[in-house]
Amino acid sequence: MAKKQQTRPYDAAAYLETEPECALYLQAAIDESDGDPALVIAALGDIARARGMMRWRGKPGWHAKGFTRRCHRKAIRVSRRS
């Protein structure tokens, strides 16, 4: 039996560190979307999370993984209330 490969979720927001990077990321999403708004909407969500992270970068106790994990946990709590 083949061993299951362990992977970690990829979060583009953790890699978008400047406004020009966000702009290029959004432009690439628009170019690749072929008229499908789902990809553009997902990219906008990544950029919104990245901007939230940009505010915290450089402050004591800042870690991108921890920030993303906290945001994800809050999103799960909110979705369970709905």
C-alpha cells in the first residue's frame, strides 16, 4: 500500500508582501480567469488577507503562519454560527 503524502495548505496571502506584488497577482488572476469571476474573487480575498498581514509585519510576535491560522479559525467560527 502506498504511503499517503502529507501536504500543507498553500496561502498566497502569506507571500504577497507589497502593493506592487498584490497588483501583479490581481492582474495575473484577471489574465488567467477567461471571464470566470471565481478566480478574480479568490485573488481579491488573498489580497485582502495580505493587506491585513502587511499591517502586522515587523511588529513583535508577528508570524505569517500564526496570523493565517488565527484568521482561518475565526472564519470557521463565523461560518458555524450561520
